[in-house]
Amino acid sequence: MPRNVRLLIAYDGTDFHGWQTQPGYRTVQEIIEQAIRRVVRHQVCLTGSGRTDAGVHARGQVASFETTCDIPCPNLAKAIGSRLPKDISILRADEVPVGFRCTADAISKLYRYTIHNAPGRPVEQALQRYTYHFWHPLDEHRMQPAADVLVGTHDFAAFASKGSERESTVRTILRLEVYRQYDQLLLDVEGTGFLYNQVRNMVGTLIEIGRGHWEPQRAAEILTSRDRSKAGPTAPARGLCLQWVRYDLTRPVESYARVDRQARSIVEVQAESEVE
């Protein structure tokens, strides 16, 4: 019987070319898949909750794979983790219904962007790999009203970088909070889904407002313009981290089974078409 195993993963994205497997590049997905294959001894396809870009970190990435291996999940987590490099960690493994899909079944995700907002570099705190050093003073009280404008369901075309494969640029931001912890300025962005570089482009825009180059009302003007050239620069990847992915744990198991049957029937239909 096939099993669907879900992994909770953390990684330092500095030396990775993003999550998704790309020929000739070191990626998180490929490295973990290699470790899984060595443990379960068959080919696997690891599916993540989403793709993080090159240099972006994760504390709570979620991914799953199907296997016929009968090793208990706690032991799987240890066995896979022991075969990974030091910049990836498997935090937990558990078994989920076969129809569970990490991407489609996610309700929301939280990304945190960290800015070291002080004259000196964050080397003393050993945070230079995980924060964006912006020495010019930022006023979070100017940034928060602008951030509030971006909350809700909007067309975020102005914050989508070229290369986005999405047909629609409409997305829903559930919250966007700007707050300070001493020299660290944190921006928490929770949404149901994101466009390519959307969070980093929003952060770059809020930085321009926080430093006083733009007024807070500029955020609304940029949003309605749907013009990427009107928004701020793309903030560096090193400050961004996927904190967690939320799922509906109350969803009936039977609904996953229905999804799985539908998926398998589609595959069967496609196979028949190919034969014809």
C-alpha cells in the first residue's frame, strides 16, 4: 500500500538556487529527494507547499512524497535527515492521506522579512546571512499604514516581477504587520498565495516609504496602477524566510480520498489518450 509522508523542513537558503529542481544547480528539492531515495530505495517525487527563490530561507517548509517503504515516520525523519547537508534539517515526518497535496490544500503561508536597521552591519549577531542590512533609519509608523492598504484581495500586478507563470495576478493578503525588535525591523506577510517576488517587492516599496522617499498613500496608488515600474525595488532574498504553512486539520479524511480518486482517474484518462 502506498503511503503519503509529509515532511516539515527548515533550511538556510544562502547556498541554494531555490527550492525547485533545476539541472546544473544545487536546489533544496533535489538534495532532499536524493536523501529520500537512499532511504526508501525507490524513485520519489517530492512536492513542496511552494517554491522559494534562490537565497530565501525556510523554518517551516512543508513537502510530501509517496512511498511503499514501511519504515515508521519518526525513523524516516532521522534516516533522511542524517543524509542531508548541514544547511537542511527535517524537523518532523508524519503520515497523511494519500490524496493530501501540500500546495493545493494549504490555507495560508507566513513569510517574515527581517531588516537589520542600524548603522553597523549585523556581523556581531551572526545574522548577516539572514537579514537585509539597511543602515538608513526606517520609520515603522509610516510603513504600517501603507502596509494596511495591501491587506485584502487585490490585483497585485504592480508587485509581480517578470517571470511569473500565473494566469491571474489577483491574490489575498490576510495580514501585513510591521514591527520593531531593537535594531531588527520585521515584516510579517500572511497570504493564501503569492506571485513571483511579490513579498520582496512589497517590502522594497515599504522601505521607500519608511525612509521618507514616498508618502504612505503612495502604496494605494501603486496598487491601483498595476504597473511594476511604479513600485519599489526588489528587496534582497537573504532577509526573507518562510515561517510556516497552515492546513485545515478538520478536513474529513474522505475528502482526500475523493481528491485522490479524481486525480487517479485524470491520470488514467490521460494514459488512455496517449495510447490512442
